[in-house]
Amino acid sequence: MARAVEKPMTPRTPSHVSHPLLCAALLGGLALGCQSSTQEKEAPDPSSEINTLLRHGKYEQAVDRARADHEAQPGDDQAAERYRLASVAWILERVRRLSFEGRRADAFLQLRQALELGPDIPQTIAWEKHLRTQLAREQVDHALALLAKDDLDGAATHFERALEHNPGDATVQSALANVLLQKGTRQGLGEQYYQTGLSSLNEYFLEQARHDFSSTLKFDPTADRARVRNEETARLLANQRQSIAAELEAEQRWAAARNEYRLALLLHKDDALAQAGLARMEIEDRAGELLRSAERELGKGAYDQAAAMAQNALDVTVFQKPAAQGFLEQIEESRLTAMYERGVTFEKAQQYQEAISEFEAVLGRTPFFRDTISRRDTLQSYVSEAVQLYDRALASSDPAEQLALLRRIAVYWETYKDVKPRVAQLERELTAAPPSAATPAGTQAAPESGGS
């Protein structure tokens, strides 16, 4: 008696679509048990009913109906055959849906049940051939992708899996043989590179030795002895880089030393000395950049910004403190010089009040700077004397005395208030006045030269 499959607890009911391949063969098998039913109208024809359900895609109901018929007639070979064929049809429908969703591996697992029930059914055989072809093609695609990445071991594994699905594929057999041949060739090349690397290492040609050991691992990733030698060479190269970095650090070439420490860590990432050196150089390189930025700001006359950057560098650095402190002093010297020179410029322009303000600002930052004190005191005396002379001139009723007082101011400060126009006015008035008016009482005017 044919063996039937157990129906899943909660199968997904397929949509109402016909299955032409199954209907052609499976329904034909069902019809074997159907004699001429036109004359037997006492009971419904189970073959016709099951065929109708299958045509309408009602596979679960068809299996239920066939199983009920088989259980009702346990000794009926035709009922058992209908149950077997309906079960195969239902399984193949699930295989079709899984394959359509791209789940070919799951579809093949389902197909194994159909092969157990109906190894003689053409549709089952066709599905087995189709799925094996598709699964083999997937494995070949994986193998080719790994070949593109130069992964010969992985490619060989997937070619072998492809042959499990499709053993007679001559193309895949040839590809697998080619990969295995390449593996053997590379293992031989790897051994040659390893021996060359040992020679280079013995002669302390470290870069060449590292290249050779890396090439060995490229050809034979499982070569542990090459990996050990490669790590040893990397540590030696890292030590070389650290030595160079230490020399650059002693020369205060912070950025160059930082790069060497970085290269050392690329070769040996866990080296504590290189990590500490890199941390130091990053701090010093940052401080150096701050000092360079401060120098640019100083060139633009932005003293506050330059001083802030230099102070930041002084706070950050460990090895550049003298340079940072010296640059701060240079900034202050430049600031005081600029203030002093502005004061001198005001002094030359007889803008004594502005000059005094600049000199006072200089002395507010430092008690002594060039001749700032003497210049300030001199200008202050000018201002004080000018105030006194001007007040006396205004209080005098004698034009000649006024003119004399104002002329004393004009000698060193002709732009003081209205000294210049007053002097000019008084000179015109005294020149135009008659001698008696211009000569003080009790005195006689001097005779004109050349008179008779």
C-alpha cells in the first residue's frame, strides 16, 4: 500500500490556480480508479471530486478528501493511490511556491517528501532536476565571487557543493580542478617566499622580509610559521620607527615625530612606548600649531588674539614652555612698541593730550619702557604751561602782552585752542594801529631806519 504524508497542522491554503503539469499526470492517475460513473449515481465519484479540487488549487481539501476516502476503504488500492497522488500534488505546490520566493534550499527539503511518495511521477523528477540545477548555479555564483576575492579555499568548497547537486557538470568539475591546481601552485610559491623572507630577516633587510612573509600568507593563509615571522618582523620595524621618532622628538620636530610613532603603531598596534610617544607628539604638535597661529595674528596686529593662543600653547605644552613664554613676551613687547610709537606720532602732530594717553597706557602695562616717562612728563608740562599762558593772555587788556603770551604757546603748541588765529589777529591789529596807539604810555617809538 502506498505511503501518504502527514498534512501540516496549519498549512497555507493555495490560491485558486490550476497546476497544468500535475493535472496532466496526477489527475490521470486518479482517473484509474474511476470506472464509468454515468450509470452509478448512488454514490459520488471520489476521483472526480478530488480532480475538481486539484484543478481549482484546493490542494489541502483534496488531500483531506483523499485521506477520508482511503481511511473509509483501507483495503482499496485505488483509494490509496488517489491519496498518494493528491499528497504529492500538495507537496509540489509548496515546492513551487518556495522556489518562486527564492527559497530553493527549503523547496528541496520539501521535494524530498514528494520523492519518497512519488519517485515515479514525472513532475517530481522534473522538479528535482530543476532545483538541483538552480542550487548548483547558486553555489557556482558563490564560488566565482570568492575567486574574485582570491579566496581559493572558499571557492573550492562551493564548487564541491555545486557538484553535490549536479555531479555530472563538466564545467564545474573543470573549474574545481583548476582551483585545486592553483592552491597547490600557491603553496609552493608560498614556501619559496618564506625561505626568501628568512634570508632577508637574517640580513636585517626588514622591509623585504616583511614583504616576503606577507606574500607567503597571501599564497597560503594557513602558514602559521610565516605569520609568526611576519609579526616578529613588524615588531622590529616598529622599533626602527620609534628610534627615528625619538631623534625627531629631540630635534623638536613634533609633527614628523608624530608620523613616525603612527607608523610604528601601524606595524605593532599594541606597543605601549609608541602609544605614549604618539600621545606626547600630538600634544606638542597642537601647541606648535597654536604658536604658529599666534604668530600670524601678531603679524596682523591682533595682540589679544595672539596672546590668547600663545597662553593656550603654554598651558598645553610640556617641552615648548620656554618658547611659548618667550613668544608671550615678544607679543607684549610688540604691543608696547606699537602704543609707544602711536604716542610719538601724536606728539609730533602736537596732539599732546592723545600722546599723553598713549604714554599713560604704556606705563599702565609696564613701569619702564624706553623714554616714555620723560616724554609724558614733558608733554604734561607743556599742557600745564599752555593753560596758564592762555589764561593770562585772556585776562590781559594789553594787545602787545596778549600777543607775547600767545606767541610763547605757539612756539611749541600752535594748535592749542585758538592760539594761531588769535596771534594772527593781534599781529594785524598792532601793525595797523598808529605809533602812539601801539606805544605804551611814557615811551617813545623807535625812529624808522633811513630817515633824515
